[in-house]
Amino acid sequence: MSPLLRAAVLAVLPLAASAAELTFVRSFPFPGPSGLAFDPLFCALWVANETEEIALLTLWGAPLRRFRSDLSRVDALAVTDTHLLLSDGSGRFQEIYRDGTARGAPFRLTRDFSDIDGVYVDAARDEIWITDDARAQVLRLEAGGGLLARIDGTTLTPPMLEPQGLTRDPGTGYLLVVDDADALDSLFEFDATGRLLDVIPLATSAYSDAEGVTLAPEAGLVFVAFDAGNTIVTYDYSPTLPATRSPEGRAADPCSVSGPPRTPPGG
């Protein structure tokens, strides 16, 4: 997004005391990353790349473990307290434990949506957020698949026509969604009510085509997966202010993401 276009976007967005900021921290290579999920248990990243495998990496890109799922491909994934939720991008899901053991057979959450490129689990509310790329929508679902809320990307200014990965900040309730190079190749920031707050361009000459995003909320770090350039980038994230943060929001950094990486048990 050009500086002129970003200025025009900010002109029509609601006035805030401070706009969101992403500041580059570091990057590392990974082939064709499509989905990301930060795991606070290991202080590490689970990564999908549209194959049947998923990988666990340190925040610096060092491999910790890798295993295959029962899905023909994994486009996106999410972390819960006890397991991972994998999506094949075509409406099928599978739950697996962190050691790669299947928690159950693959299943369909709902037959209404079949182009799912992003998934996030809100375990505290027993809800699942997904992106439907074909319909340019972000959807908040009950655990059983019932629709709770919808963000229609075609109605936004600017429009979000290719929603891919998504994540939430549990402290503020803010929702972060990336769209890919077929659209604006930007990060869209929404408040807890689904109101668009900011749009931040992501593409550079070295990498583009944002596919996945995840957040280490206690440290204020955002990780973005870029398919073109085969790169995962870490940013320091400052949300649009004023942002009301719940008591469990960003405070101390319990997993020391700026310190040495952890090794998972048995890893």
C-alpha cells in the first residue's frame, strides 16, 4: 500500500489517539509458510505450509519437531491448552496432541464454509474464528459450528478481499487478519466489536503474499508468514490506542520470548 493510499485509509477510519505500528524485529526462512500459531507452552511457533506436515520451530526458526497429520494438507492451525486444531483449507479439521498423536479422526465443523485459510481458537469462550477466503469473510463460530458474528471484507474501506490467517489479542480483544498479494497484502486490525481500526501494508521487495499471522500477546510480538520469499517475520506490535486491556493482558513476559528458546519435553 502506497503512503498516499494509507493516508486516505486513515482519513476514513475512526479517529484514535495512536495508530497501530509494526516494527521489524527479525526474520528467518521457511518454505511456503501458510499458517502460524504461537504456543506459549513451548514459546515456539507451529507452522503449516500446505503439506500434510506441520513443524514446531523456535522463535528464531530452529526446528524442534515435525510430524504428519491425517489431512492431505494443512493450510492453517490453532493452539489450545491441550492440543492443536488443524485445517486443510477445504472445510476439514483434525485435532492432534502436541506429540503428533491424533485426538480424533478428521471432521467437518460446518458445511457452509469450505475455503478456510485461517483459524483461531478462543478456548475461554469456547469459540472458533475462521476466515472464508472465497467469501471475503471473517466468522466467529460456536464450538459446534453455529454462526455468532461475521465481518464482511467487501464492505470495508479499504476492502479486505483475500482474508488469510487471523489471530486475537486476549488482552484487548483486538482481531488481526492478513490478506494476501491478490488483494492489499496488508494486516487489518479490528477492535473487539469488529470495527476496523487500521490497515498496515506488509509487502517488501524481499517478501510478500502474507498467508499466516499469530501473536505472542505478553511480549507484544506479531509473526507473519510470507509465501513469496519463503519467510517468517517477527514484528513488535503496538495496537491502536486507546485500547482497553483486561487484567490478563500484556504485563510480564512469562515465557521470555526475547531470551533463549525452550525445548519441548521429548523434543
